[in-house]
Amino acid sequence: MEKTNENNSMVNCFNEWDKLEEVIVGIADESMVPTWHSYMGPVLPEKQHDFFKKNAGKPFNHELIRNANHELDMFAQLLESRGIVVRRPTNYGFAKPYATPDWKEDNSLYAAMPRDLLLVVGNEIIECPMSWRSRYHEVNAYRPLLKEYFASGCKWSSAPKPQLTDELYQENFVPGKKGERFKSCLTEFEPTFDAADFVRCGKDIFGQLSHVTNQSGFDWLERHLGDEYRLHQLEFDDQHAMHIDTTFMPLAPGKLLVHPDKIRTLPKQFKDWDIITAPTPCFPDSYPLHFSSKWISMNIFMIDENIAIVEQDEKSIQDTLMQHGIDVITTPFKNFNALGGSFHCATLDIRRRGKLQSYFN
Ligand code: ARG
């Protein structure tokens, strides 16, 4: 088994930009439309709500899945051609129904977005307590890999398994208005968080509350990581918040990519950084992005601090990044984008060269 870093395990990742050595890339196989729940309303594009209500329990369009898988394979080959080890999750049967003593779900969602549910901090992989019932068993798709990483010496932990009973979700929730303080559809019944609500900058980790991450979820992570890390809770002007990586993306030491109108005040740590405002995406408004806004264009993935993987047709962000001294490699990902993410969501960086350090004074 390959071990290339000081902690002597296959897992070692402290930030979003050190030189990438090993990564998990998601799969689109058998992606399923989940059972509709009120907690999906605040985060899914309004014009997609009917699609979800009508198609719950069905697989996503066959051709979309085939094309998305093809794009994922091309992306994986691109990474491999640069010497990066690429691993893939396993389809464990997303179409199967399941139940707890309190609720039942007709099917799972998918294993397309490893970023959402696994958080790598240093040599530890944390299974996050996700608030969507359709994602309750998603980690199964990654368990073969997790067992292998554990055998190599990494730390493997899981937050308390949530019950996801009705008490977790606000009854008759009405989202707040733009400009108001963020209002989550979650209660504080129990801790929940998605890994994708956090970004890592060495000793400093930045996160947000959202419609999947509540305060007790944030607190659990902060206490779990302990004194070695400083967790910072950011609040953005976004009443649809779910996953920080189309809002606030540290790309390299000194370079931060931000959404043009969700940042109220820049966290003080970044005052001397080059702030790169994401340009208007090139997606036509008519393009059916089932789960996300078109700002998915800024969901790029760094393979080292100078090179970003960017969607082939998203010329505006390619130009912006190059103007800020970042090299761009492009590959098509539009079909995959329809499933709710782009390159950052579709990946989980398992090992990057580099050590724990502070990037702020
Ligand atoms: N909610 C975000 C948007 O609509 C998409 C975030 C995707 N990120 C992820 N890790 N799945 O712009």
C-alpha cells in the first residue's frame, strides 16, 4: 500500500490546494429522484419543484446519467494522466427502499458527490450526519474505500447517527428574505451537517449554517476537531444556503473566489488576499440544473495551487482565473452539473502533499 506522507497513512489533506496525489471521484450510476420532503423546498430551484414531486422514486433520465458518467470518466482520466490516483465509490443499490422505526424512504439519492458527506481533515475521514433522509445510507458506497484507508492507518470517525425524525425539520417553514439573517429549515433537535458546508485552510476551517447544517452540527465538529483547528462560522446573504462551495472558495494561499452578491463582509483573515469575484456563468437560463443555481460554474477543483479544473464551456470563469494567475484545464461536465454539482462537489481529496500550517497571521 502506498504511503507517501509523514503521518504514514493514505489520508493526508489540510487544505483545498496542496499538490493532489489521491482523490475519490463520484459516480452517476442509478442516481434516483428522492422522495419529496419539505426540507428540499428551500434549496432546490423553484422551477424544479414540480419535476421532483412528479418523478420521486424514479431514476434520473437514462441518457443524462450515461452522459454524466462519461464526463466523470473523462475527468478521472484527466487526473490520472497527471499522475493522480483516482478511486471510485461502488453502487450499493440506490433504488432500494429502507426504513427506520420512525420513517421510510423509497430510495437513496446517489454517490455522485463525495464532497457532500465525507470530510477529510489531516489524516482523519469523518462521516457526516446528513439531514436528508434520502442520503441516510449514502456512505455505504464509500465503505470499501474507507476500510482500505483505515487499514493504511488513517483515523476514521462518524458523527452521532441522526434520527431524522420530524422534530428535526421546522413545521410550515417559510424562508427568510434576501438581506435578512439566515433562517434554516432545520431545528436543533440533534446535530446534523454536510461536509460541503466547510472549506479547509490549514489550521483554519470556514463553515456556514445552512438548510443541512445546524448550530449543534457545527458545534459537534468544532469540539471533535479540538484545539488544533480553529472553526469560523461565516454568514452569507443566501436564504437558500446548502454547501459553501458555490459561495466561498479558497483556491490557493492568497486567493479567494467569491460569489458576487452573497458576501456581506469579508472575514478579516482574508483582508490581504486577492479576492476573485466569480463572473456571470455562461449557462443559458433554460438549462435544467435540477439541484443548483448556475453558479455551479464556480465549483472548480484545484489540483495544486496553480491549476484549476474548470468546465469546458464556462469561458467567463476560465478568463477570470487566468487573469488572476491561475492555469486552467478544461473538460466537459454540463450533464453532470444537472445532478447538482461540479468538480469540487464530485471529488473528495484524500491525499495532498503538505502539512498542517496557518495561512493567516
Ligand atoms: N446550493 C448550491 C447552489 O445552488 C450548490 C452547491 C453544490 N455543492 C455541493 N457540494 N454539492 O448554487
